[in-house]
Amino acid sequence: MLLLLLQVFWTPCIVHSLNLALKAIASDVTWIGTLIEDARHIRNFVQNHTNALTIYKQYTQLSLLKIADTRFASSFIMLKRLREVKTALGSMVISEFWSFWRRTDQVASQKVKDKVLDDGWWDTVDLSIKIMEPIISLLRFADTDQPILAEVYEGWDSMIESMRSIVMESECPEYGTSAENLWTIIRDILISRWDKNCTPLHCLAHSLNPKFYTQEWLTSGSGASHRVPPHMDAEIAHGRKIALRRLFQDSDMLEEAEEGFVDFSTGTGRFGGYDVLRDRGVKKPYAWWATHGATSPILQKLALRIISQVTSSSCCERNWSTYGNLYSVKKSRLEQSRAESMVYVHSNLRLIYRKREEWVKGKTKMWDVFPDDMGLDSSMELALANMDLNDPVLEPVTFDESDRMEGSSSTAGDAGHQMGREEDEGEEDEDQGSDEYVDVDSGMEEDY
């Protein structure tokens, strides 16, 4: 039993690690943290004041996105949405209705107006989005239940190199310091997170990915000048050796696996055939090993096991979120077997239905994009939905009056009747107003 336990590797969730990295950057880089707070203020003010929301909806049908507390990446997605509706926000604050209604909350409304009309503030928004885009891209890629363990090491390395290039090439006064000092802060955060996320299993998976031995990969990409095959990288080689020794307690099996790896990494012997080398950059890692790995059975079995591993717990978290809708203090008499069956049916129904034409159009289109924490009996607009990061096609979707559900908020045509109404809602209460979330969890993953 002890030998079996030694063969078990603990691999952190990469999505969680990236979210913690984003949170640390916003905390340590003052101007980014201030920018997010300003964006949160604008979003909350518009969504929590009926009159402001009514004026805003006269100029766009795109809803403002709410920050999910457990997903800090949603802060930067919210910034991207604000950038998309910049024109609508500008039209809102200079409209005659705004000038009349803002008297009810002059301090907060004036702050919103000052930020929206400040070109320097929007330049800062653009800069922060540009800097954080590599992390968001990696997060989109990793937030899936597809087996991508063999891509994680390279993903982190390329992401760090891309961010370095962006920061060093974007010398701006918003930094409040030199580009070198800013990059030092960001680099230390990313390296610290990567050190906690990286395990010998990641090094082994990277070493077993045939793509990383091709000339196409070695000579392309932002960090091509520093790229070397995995078996020639000291850090990766050290992690690979540790993993192999833990996985193979028998010395004969370890020796056979290492001999197979020598032929694989150098493209000689058992792995030196023309079709074997040609397919390195063509087939996916699992397919490559299933097709060409039979000449080294032990290494093939190991590679298929390692490459099949997932790196994110998002799929489990979505099931937990669904279970939270079914079981609560008021609904606590469900038997465990029935609750499991309901979660199974709900999750698979979403996956199956997204393949049908009715999900794109018709009365039931995009029925499953509601927030998982909305509750089963809530009534709200379809537009105020859960915009998943892995479903970017949903972000620009607009909804007309025919798509509204019962209980939706007032339309733009009622603006003239609402201008005289005063409201006591606080703009900083994040739990009020629209319940639209942007979350890194996705209901349907793409095959990367």
C-alpha cells in the first residue's frame, strides 16, 4: 500500500492558481487595483439605480457583467465589457435625462461621469486588458475537462514570456514606476504561483508530448530563441527523473522506460521511422502514442496514463454548484441517490441540448446560460445571464423585447416616466441589481 501511495501525485488546479495570480497582481500593483475598484463602482452604480440602468439601455443591449467573488479573472472580463460599451456609457452621462436625474445622488453620479469621460482612464483600461490578456488566454485554455496536462508547462512558460514582452514594450506613465520594476513585481508573483503549481508530473507530461521535439515548435512562438527540446532542459529533465523513479519502483521496468525515452526523445531506434517523426507535429499526443508507441509498451502505457490527466477542477465545481440548487436548508429531504441522479440528468441535459438547433434559436434558446446560483424558481431577463469565459460567443449576444421573460426590468421606452423617481439603493452593494455573473467555469468546453 505504501508503494502505491508513493506513486500518487498531487497536482493543483491550474485555474485556481491563475486566479490567485491575478488577485495578487491587482493587490500589489496599485494602479490596477484602483482601476478595478473604479470599474466596480461604475458597474454597481448603473445596475443598482433603476433610472441609470434605464438610460444606459437606451444606447446598448449589452449588459454589464458582475464580478464573481471566487473568480478574480472576472474583474478583467468586466473591464473588457466596459470597454465594449464605452460609447453607450458616454452617451448615458451626457444625456439630458442624466443631467436631470443625477441630482438624487450627485457625488456618486459625478464620479461615474468623471471616469467615463476621462480619456486617460480609458487608456489605463486598455493597458490593463493588454497586460492581462496572456493570463486570461491561458485560463480559457485550461478551464476545461479535456486532458491538457502535457500542455500546461509550455502554457505557463509562453504566458510569462508574452507578459514580459507586453510590459517592457508598453512604457506608460500609468505605471507610476519603470517598466522594469513593474515587470519585477508581476514576474515574482507568476513565478511564485508556478512554483506551487508545477510538479514532477508536469515535467514528465511535457517530456512525453511529441510536439515539443519538432522543428516547427522549436523555431516558432514568442520565446522561440530560448526553446530547447524537453530532454535538453535541465529543470524538465530533473522533474522527469523524479517522476519516473516514483512511478517505477522496479529497477528493471525503470531501466526499460528510460531506454524507450532515449529513442523517443532523439527520434532514433524504435521511434526513428519516417511516419513516426512526421506525425509528431500532426497528431495529438494521445493519438500519437496510441499509434506509434507499441514498440515501447511500458513507455506507451505510461504516456497514455499521464497525457489523459485533466488539470482543472471546474467540471467538479459545476456539479457542486448544480447540487447547491437542489439541496438547501429548505430543500433538505432529498435522498442522496435521487440528488445524484438529478445532478447527473441536469449536467448531461445541458451538454446534449447545446448540440441541438433549438439552443441557438427558438423559444428555448440558450436556456442554460442562467447563473447556477440563480435558483430554480427565479424570474429574470435572459440577457442577464451567466457569461462563461469558455463561451466567448455569448459575450456579444444581444436580446430584443421578444426574448425578455416575465418580471424583467423596465424598457428604454419608460425612461421619461422614471426620471422623476428617486431611489435609495446603494451603488456599492454588490448583491443588488442584476445577477449577471462572468465566471471562468463553463457549461460546455471546446476541444483545444
